[in-house]
Amino acid sequence: MDHDVTRNEARNRYELRLDGEVVGIADFVMDGDVMVLPHTVIDPDRRGQGLGDLLVAGVLADAHERGNTVDPQCWFVREYLHRHPDAAGTP
């Protein structure tokens, strides 16, 4: 599965693309160095394929690379961090 997670500054969101098609998004709000993640969405026709995990992993990796702390207000991001505590990292 050819995928990438990119940060769309103009829309304050991350986008998960499969073969160039946006199939998931994660909204973000910056509060200083804190990245608040209030909402994630995967295309309903694509759910159940692990795409949410790919999206959140990409978002967290980028946040860590930028030196941001993450405030996981989205239930899915909190669940992901519960299942993958090593992904929380510290900037």
C-alpha cells in the first residue's frame, strides 16, 4: 500500500493519501509548541484497514520531529497512544 502523510498548513490538518487520493485527515490546532489533535477521519469506505493507525503514526512522527508536544483530544489518537505508548515520545 503506497501511502504518505502530509501536513496541509492551509487547512490545519494532516492528510493520509493512498496512491495520491486523500483517504483520511487529522485536524490540528497549534497552541505555542503544543499540537492539539481534536479530530481524525478516515473515509468510511476505507475503514477497518489500519489506515487510522498509519495516519496517527505519521502525525505523531511529524510532531516529534518539529519538537511539538501533542494534546490528544481525539479519542482515536488517545486510543492509539494507549496501544503504542512509545509513540508519545518527547520532543
